[in-house]
Amino acid sequence: MTPARLKKANFRDEALSQLSATALILSLLSVAPRQIVPAQALIAAGRLFEMTERSIRVALNRLDAEAKVRKLARGLYGFAEGAEGVRREVTNWIEAEDRVVEWSGAWIAAYTGDVSRTDRKRLRRHEGALRLRGFRPLRKDLWIRPDNLRGGVQAVAADLIALGLAKDSIVFIASSFSAAEDPVTRTLWDSASLLEGYSRLIEELKRSEQRASTLSIDQAMVETLSIGRYVIRHILLDPLLPKALLATDDRYRLIEQMRQYDRLGQRLWQAFLARYVNNERTPDVASRDRRRLPTH
């Protein structure tokens, strides 16, 4: 196998390996009509990814216990009331660039020195919230990010708390740092890796979209959902740095490419879900559907 083919195969395999039963359920709920999905549709979709019925039902029960989804009727599931944050995180990537505003040079800082370290699970969630919103540690117990997100420090602080930031944290504005510290603040993010990642993901999305017309319907559904989720996760984890710290054109291009790719995936999965939502006769999705996608 040539290096180019190996890289492509590894990318698809890596994307597929990171798709859990929980992620599959939340993804399908986000694209389903009225965001309601029969359990049988979720089980059938799971078979396409070689997930067992048991794994899907265990994931449903876990999401129910976490108040992220709820059983609406016998065999029918939707997002739970109050799970707006879950819905938003599934689709938040679409509006990523809309959250960015002009950077004045100020920073949003979070002091975490009073946060308890005894509950390791809560601490991981706390630090995960900071990283998810692009914060990096400047010093022990002091995390910062550029103040370039819409709504400023108040909106960011509320968002961090919703994501799991410990309430003992102090979130505030740091207008500037000393001449000694300022160069350090600009190297907290690995700009080279971010730029390389944008380019790689853009090319992989283009290759996958071109490849889709050669795949069976089942294969195309599996590929678009697994690769789409993989790329979306990278967009959601992006620190959304300002132009002064990172050339942002490729980030914008990646989001636009993902929007185009998402339209392809949604067409496929909405057609699949319609078989169940409309109570039409359900085909055996475990067998290969040899119909071909139309070329674009």
C-alpha cells in the first residue's frame, strides 16, 4: 500500500473508531424530523456500524439517565427537556465563525487556585471546559484565551460554567501583560499544527465527497457520518484564535467545506430515517444496499 493510500485508509479508520453509540444517537436525533427517532431506527443504524442492539440500548439508557434524551412513547426517543446545551453542542460548529469578533488585544483569564482537586472526575470536566473554549494555562492555576468571542467575558464565563467550570473559579479580563509575559501568551497555542490540521481535513472532506458516488448507500452513510463527526469534533475543539495570532482563512474554508459535506450526509440519513418515522416497510439494513448514489 502506498503512503497516500495508507494515510487515507488510516483517516477513515480513525474517524470510524471514534464514533461511539452515544455519538451516533445524538447525531441522528439532530438530523431527524422534529428531532424524534424510533429505537428501531437507531438499532438499524447501529448495525451499519457493527454496533449491537444491546450497545445502542445501553447508550440510550445512559443518555436518559444523564437527562440528555428521553423516551417520548414506546420505542420513541427525543432530546430531553432542558437539554438545549446538548443540542447546541451537536450543531454549534455551524456558527463557529459567527462567534468570533475583532480582537482588541485583551485576554479573558480564569484563576482556578481555589478549585478543589479531590474530585478527579469533576476536575477533569472543569479543565475540559476551559480547553473546549480555547483556554490554555499561562501559569499554574491561571488560564487565558484572547477576548475575541461574541458576548465577551460575561458570555464566556456563563458558557464555561454550563460546560462544567468549577464555581470557585474567577473569570475576568486581563487587558495586557508585561513585556516579558506577552511573547509567552502568543505561543500557548500550536499554530503550525492548527494550520496543518485545517489543510488535512479540507482535503479529506473533498476526497470523501468525491468518493461517495462510488459507494453503496450503506457505505456512504457510514462514511459521511463517521468522517463528518470526526471533522466536527475538531471544529468544536478549535480555539477560534484571532487573525493576529493565526492565519484564519483555512479555518473559515474548513467550516464551509464541512457545511457542504454535511448537506450530503443529511440527505442520506434523512432518507434512511424517513423509512422508520413514516412507518413505511423497513428494509433489512444489515444487508448491503447496492444502489449507487447519483453523481453530482
